[in-house]
Amino acid sequence: MAELVELLAEVVGPDHVLGPGAIHADYTHDEALTATPVVPLAVVRPADTGEVRAVLRVASELHVPVTARGSGTGLSGAAISPADGILVSFERMDRILEIDVDNHVAVVQPGVTLEALNAAVAEHGLVYPVFPGESSASLGGNVATNAGGMRAIKYGVTRHHVLGLEAVLASGDVIRTGGKFVKTSTGYDLTQLLVGSEGTLALITEATVKLHPRLAHAATVLAPFTTLDAVTAAVPRIVAGGVAPLILEYVDMITMGAITAHVGLDLGIPEAVRARALAYLVIVVENAHEARLDDDVAVLGEQLVELGAMEVYVLPAHAASQLISAREKAFFVAKAAGADDIVDVVVPRAAIPAYMAAVAGVADAHGALITGCGHVGDGNVHLSVFQPEAAARREVLREVFRAGMALGGAISGEHGIGTEKKRYFHELEDPVKIELMRAIKRSFDPNGILGPGNLLD
């Protein structure tokens, strides 16, 4: 231990190596509800790519596991180091290196937060539109998990915005992939291989991301429905209607009540409507021109009535902002309410009614409570599972994941597998695919030191 700390101190300076007794509790966990906090052997806080490279060379030589950490906002346990490992925290690598207005790209270090990036690009009339609901999340963490969020229906997820990467391999070698160009047909696409790899293939030290023009006007429409089936049946029609929503979310009545109460928000919906509404659609549309936005809202309102909405409410700006913020914080509301786990299964959009029916059946069969909301426009369903008994909860989750995969979906739409969903991933996924992933892992990281326990054993 003393030798390791001494070697790491030579790389990053003694003030940026933390050993036992000096490691703050924040470094021992992420936001996964089921993960056990672990104090790592050491925490290092590199300042640049050269220091990351040197840290990995030390770790490779001594065969010490290395775990990457951004802001610690992940929900899969992927940022938790084993007790015999090094946690590499990217908090000092938080610079926006370039904002290229002509090419609509930004070049950033992995510790840059979404809040910092969007504040900087807003000055140029631009936006980085991927927002998974936590503004303190880091770009590096978003890239590692291929984060998505409510705006994915219009803009896509992180994968669609990462044009190039700088990354350090386990050996300490540095590679650059992609660039400021938007397409390539030049060999394997290593950029996209690294996106979503959860720190198991390389440590990302720089990302080139795509920006978009920031549209000046937005409106939020809230539509209550008497059944979830009516909500999900309406979604394909809305997507095909030409309005191109920025956000298209469903929220069940339990979750809507919880998130609005959490922020003290009164949406002004009459009690008679609230009493009958079992689910809500929340739709945000945006436009560069206010008059065109008004036209879009009118068309959307008429369409929602035709699709069976009980009422259509265009929310005042303040209430709209509060509702979207409350929806983004649904995880923390569920956590405060005592949820035992939160998962993010994704299925084809048209399969959501069948999937939700299957989830209700699982909950009934196992005596569990499962509530939810989700990015219904892209099929990503976020479920809060209330089942305190661990063995029973594992069976509930196994069946919830199995039902999604049976409908052509996947275990995780944006949170990642990490350590907490790994058992289900290995049980339910095609073993040929898993072995192929292992082979790729061995090529990048022959000694298996990166992201120990994440995704693969």
C-alpha cells in the first residue's frame, strides 16, 4: 500500500492521492440503491491525460484494479471501486477545451458537467441536448453509460452526439478516435465501441460532442388519460403527427402525485379529473418562432382530444418548468419513498402496452408494488420496485427484465449494467454475445484491470 501511494503521488502529486483514513464517503458509492459502499485502496485525481496515462502504467505493472468515476450520479454501481483497487476521479479534469461554433462541436474533458457545458454553449446560441435528468452528471460518465434522458425522442442519446474520443488503454497507451467530422467509413468505429463500455475498455480523457442550435420558444402540454393503454396507444400517432416533440413522457398517477407533492406543485387540474386519471402524457414542443410554436400546440391539442385525452392543459411557463424538473427528480422521490430498486428497461415503443401489462402481472404474482414513468416516445420505461425482501426482489427483477427482452427489448436503456444488473445480464443475454464481449475486453485490457466487476466478471 505504501509503495502504491508513493508511486501514485509521484504521478499526480501527494495532495491528489487519498489513502485509507483520508477517503471521503462520496468516493465509496454512486446512486445505485442496491450497491454496498466500498472504500478503495486509493483515490487519485489526475489533472490531465499524461497523469492518467502514468496512473494506468503503475496499475498495469502492479496488477491493481482501476475504476473510473465522474460525478458519481450513476445508478448501476459502475463507479464503485473494489477494496483492493484505485478509484480514478476525474473532478480536476473539468475544462471545456474548445467550442467550435462553425462546426457545432465542443471538445471537453471528462469531468465537465452538463450544467457547465450548457451554460458555456448557451452564450453561442447552442445547446448540448442530452440531459439524463441530473445537471451535475459528468460528460465522461454520460459517455461511459451512453446516457439518454427525456430529450432522446428528438435528439437521441449520448451515442448520437459523440464524434470523437481520446482514451487511455490499460497499458497506458493513448488513442484518438473520430474527430469533428460527422461520418466515417474508415475501419472499425472505435468511438462507438467505447461509448457505453462502462469503463471496462479504456479511460476516456477527452470527448468531442455535437451541439445544436438553441431554440428560443417552448411549450409544455399535459394530458390526463383514464388508462395507461390509451396513453401508450396515443404515442405512435403523436410521433407520426409531424410536431416532433422535444419530450414525450408518461407518468402514472402514483408517480405524478408523488413528484408534484415533492416540489409543492399545484397544476390546477380539477379534482374530478385527477380522480379518474390513471396516467398522464407530458409533451414539450419547441420552435425557433413563437407563432409556429402556437400552431404546433394547437395541432397537438386537437390530436390529443381525438386520441382520448380527458383534457388538454397548456401549462404556464413556471409550472411547466417545475413539472419537468420534478419529473427529472423522480428517482430521488422514489428513493425517499422507500423504493428498493429502480430499473430502466427499454422495449420497442409499440410494445409498451404489452410490457406494462406484463409488469403488472409480475407485481401481482410476487406481492410487489411497481410504479413508473418513462420516456414513452422511445420505449424506455423507468420502474420503481418496492419489494424489501432481497430474494423475492431478485425474482421480480428477473421476470421484469425477461418480459422486456421477450418483447424485443433490453435490460437497460440508459443506466447501464454495472455491477447491479450483471447477474440478470448474464442469465438472460445470449452467451455467444457475452463471450464476444469478453474477447473484446481481453484485446483492450489483457490483465483485466479496468472496471473490475462491471458488465463482465
